[in-house]
Amino acid sequence: MACINSTGEINDMARKILAAITQPASLEQVALLSGTPLYRIRSGVRELLQAGLVEQKDQLYLATAAGFAAHSKPVSNNPAASPAK
């Protein structure tokens, strides 16, 4: 499941991850804070890292300024912008 759709909008999973890393956190901490299984966090954080929405220092992760902006952007009501399920 992709965290970012074809129009560049983030989904609910990405929002949970970004909300959990307003302070530096390990993947395990992100899983606990977001209530999401660790395997989903690993893949989501990997995608958010590639998109520049998260940065890594040692084993800790933090949302970037772009990540904070993406998280605070209103959710689109356009069904065409939603990722396929």
C-alpha cells in the first residue's frame, strides 16, 4: 500500500506516521505511537524517506518541513486523487 498517490497526496497511513514523528523516534516507537504494525511502518517510512517527507539520523526518524506541510494539508475530497484499494 503506497503512502503517496499519483497526485502526490499522502494517505491516512502516511498521516499516522508523520504525526508520530514530530520528535525523533525509532521505528518501534513510531509503531507504538501510531498503533500500526511495525512491518507497515518500515515500508511507509521507506517511501516517505524517498519522497523527502522524513529524514533519518542514526536509527531515529523525524518529519521534514515538507513532511509537516504534507501532514497539515487538508485531505482532498476528489475520489480520482485517492489511491486504488
